[in-house]
Amino acid sequence: MNEEVFNLSIRKFLKMVGVNSQREIEHAVAKALADGTIAGTESFPAKVTLEIAGFKLKVEFDGEITLQ
């Protein structure tokens, strides 16, 4: 295994996930605000599941998205 290639691959994946996740959350919040579904002062529980079938990894991360 090439550690440098491996670490670069992980970093690229996590960057892609982080950037795209943030974009999706921002769009969902903007739509909910525009629709009047939310007031903009709430907090929401959030969960992310990381799964890599090739080596049977499945981990859940829980957190919270706070709007104000």
C-alpha cells in the first residue's frame, strides 16, 4: 500500500463530501425558509453514515445544525 496515495485519496473524498454536503444543506435551508417551512431560528439533529463495503466499514456520526 502506498500511504501517500491512500492519504491523498481519503482527503479528496472527505473534501468532496464536505463541500457537497454543505451545499446541499444550504440549499435545503434556503428552500425551507422560502417555503415558510422553518423560521430560521431552529436547530436540527443531523446524521451522516460513512459506508465502505469493500472492507465492511459502516460508521454513523451524529451532530446538530443550528440556524441561529
